Amino acid sequence: MKTTSKDDLRSHCAVNYGVEMFGDRWSLLIIRDIVFAGKKTYGEFLKSEEKIATNVLASRLSFLEGQGILLKAPSPDGRKDFYTLTEKGLDLIPIVLNIVLWSAQHDAKSYVRPLKDFVARISQNPMQVSEEVKALVRNGGCLFPNGKE
């Protein structure tokens, strides 16, 4: 997939740039899967409950890699590719956490609603939590290694 350059943008509005880079549903869900569940491989992303189509997944992974949001590298055994967030990708974590807060407030069935301490902590110290999560993910970790957020 072709990468988007500054000349390909519909406008240079800051909101438009963000929407064109990561604003589609699938891109944000791939980022979510890395941050929250620690997913790293194509096969792991395919198993997400939203059931992304294989061609859409391949296209989004390629696009995010081309935009410098994801880094693709072979696994140690060379049989799979691992996808990780670059620093540019890690900078999306505060946005994802704000979406979590918004969803917890407005979606009565949100998976994070029962996690009141987690939601309160993000709400009270968003910058600190964002930096902690960035460090965790940068070092190969994730927020909820054993299940849903």
C-alpha cells in the first residue's frame, strides 16, 4: 500500500492528519491489540473478536508500517513477523487511553467499566499513566496480558 505523504493529504488540518494516519477503525484496533493484549503477529491480530478480514489486516499493517507507526521484524526463529509500535506509534497511547475513558463513560457494556481503579487512575493522572504504558509497551509488555481490557 502506498504511504501518505504531506502532498497526498486532503488538507493540512491537524485533525485531518490524524484521521488519515490512524483514524480508521482497523488501525486503532491493531494499536489497541498491541497495547492492551500484547499481540505481535498477523495471526494474533486475526483472532481479535472484531473479525478483521485478512486482506484488510494485511493492508492496514502495511500502511501503518509505511507511516512509521509500526515496525515489522522477523521473530527470533524467522517463521513469523513481529509488529511493534515505533516511538511515533507509542505516541498514540494517550489518544487510545482517552478513547477508553470516553467509552467507559458512554458505553454501558464497555469492558473497562468494571475496572474502576484503572479508569480512575487514567482520569486522575493521564500523562503519568500514558508514560507508564509507553514504557511498558516499549519493553514488550502490555496492559492486560491475560484477557480483555
